[in-house]
Amino acid sequence: MDDLNAFALRLGVARSTLQRMEQGDLSVTLSRYYRAAELLEMTEGFNQLFVKEESLFDD
């Protein structure tokens, strides 16, 4: 079994879904991307995507 198949199996997706994820396909659910981040121990960086920075225009 190659690495891509093994990771797809751990992630619980088909190899084709994992390949779409690698390409940034937005039709793949965000939860799949998050699970991949968990498996790769990269959730801290993933969570930073949702931090709202203050704006000069905020009251």
C-alpha cells in the first residue's frame, strides 16, 4: 500500500477524495480538511484561518 492510500484510509476517504483535497477542491467538506490537519498534527495553523483580526473600522 502506498503512502497516499494509507493516509486516505486513516482519513476515512477514498484516494480520489484525498487527491481532490490536495488540489484544494472546495467541494470536499471542511471537516475532512480538519481531520487531515488533526492526523498531521497541524490543527493550530488550521484554527488560525478563523481568527478575526480587529479592523480600524470596528467600533
